[in-house]
Amino acid sequence: MKKNIWFPVCVLVLGILCASCNTSTSPKPDIWLPVTSLDQLDGTWKGVYQQTMPVKEVFALLGETGDDMNNMIVMLGDMKVTMSAETTFTINAQAKTTSGVVTIKLTFSEGTINFTWGIIRLALETYIPDAVFNDKNHSVTMTQDIPEDSITDEEIAKLLASGIQINQDGNKIKIPAGTILDELYGEIPLGIIPPEIIMTKQ
């Protein structure tokens, strides 16, 4: 299985935020059928998701413990973070390759953000040197390119057996929780399982 090395917060965001909204304007309901061939997944797919949660929950999901972490949680107070992700991945069924890009934005608010933003920014800059920071709205934006890589027959078999469904028009796919990143881009650490994903064909 292929692996990617990520700053834990990025991994967390990818784990819980790699989902999208159903933006179809079609009046007819989607009829979902099992995906039985990689050819059905050929093309570029995109999804967008946003969620707001207390920063304390983020640290809890990371599983970090100790006095330093407890002090950090107390210092952050009731701060919240709005996490949004735009995910695009491409499958070339004939060549058996996959690639993608994920843009993640974290916006911190409430709590002690006005006093602690400098500390948060410094910590993030240490781990994510290419991130783009906005001091006015206390946000950081990160873009992760996932280079083209081959997928093995074993990975394809696991992907098809995972329960992915496609609608009757072939322009939307429904991916069960924890499937797409795990099978295509490497195992998601920390036991984080992404929610069900609905993505649209571009």
C-alpha cells in the first residue's frame, strides 16, 4: 500500500473532510448501482465539504496526551475551527493510474484566537512551510498534490469490493466511509474514518 507523510492535522482533515455535497439540479432521483469495473470510475471526480468543530475535538482525535497538550487545550479555550476541503482525483482506467489534488483551509475563530493566533501560525509554519496564511481571518490554506501513480490489480479488486456505487447517468459516485483515500492514496492513520462521499464527474 502506498503511503503519504502528512502533518497530523492535515491527515485529520483529509480523514474527516474528504466528502462533497450533492449539487445536481436534476429533478429525477439518483438510482445507485454497484461499480463492477474500473472503467466506470474512469475520469476526473470532484467533491467539496465544510465542517465546524471545537478545536479541542481536533486534539482529542489526534490522540495526543501529556501536560503540554493539556495546557494547550486550556489555552485555546472555546476556540472553533472551520475545516473545508476540495478534493479532485483522476483515474485512468486503461493505464491503471490515479492522481489528485486536495486543497484544505482551516479558519480559526472564537475562544482565545486573538491572543493565540501567533502561536498557532508559528506551529503550523514549522510543519507546513508552503501553507498560505491570512492573518485577518486567522486562516491557513494548504494544497497537496498527489502525483500520478499506478494502482495494482489487488488494489483495484479491493476498491471494487468496497461497495462503491454509481448513479444511472454515470456522473456521480457514492463511496462508503473510509474507502477512497485508504485504497488509492494510502492508509489513513489514527483510525479516522471519512464519512460517505458523493463526488461528481468533471
